[in-house]
Amino acid sequence: MNRTLEWKVNLELSEDGGTTRAEAVLDTGSDKLTGHGVARCNPTDVDIPAIGDELAASRAMKDVAGQLMREADREMEAVGAGAPKGPLGKPYAWTDVSR
């Protein structure tokens, strides 16, 4: 089966008083998943807003990724695939063939 899909991610960031908040929304066309992330600047650290943006955004997208993985796991179990048994390697990562 060949098919092409386009899923859209909207990421909104806001900063207030050293706290950056992010909301990531994944729109698959048939479903929407929303993730949240927060980053706080330690008062003793140099305030570099880009770092707060990156941390909060990555945490929000990690939240969405976890929700997406849990949904895939539920759907696999529903069709009898179930969770894998035994020790796992890198279950959700690309392998590095250059090593």
C-alpha cells in the first residue's frame, strides 16, 4: 500500500517572568493531540530566552510523542499485536548504521 499523509504541528510559546510555557498540537486530520511543556530560568543563571523556548518546546513535543505512542500501543493490542515481551533495545529510535 502506498500513501502519503501530512500531519501538522502547531507550537505556541509564551514567556512570563522567567517561565516559558509551550503548547504543541498535532493535527492528524482525524484527531488532535495536545502536549504541554514548561521551562524555568534559575534566578542565578543568565537569562537566554532561546534556551527556555527550546526546553519548553521539546518537552511539549515529547508529551505529544508519548501520547501518540500510547495510542499506537492501544491500537496494536486491539488487533492482537500486544506489547513486546522480554528485554527491549532501542524500541522507538532509528538505528545508527554508521557505528
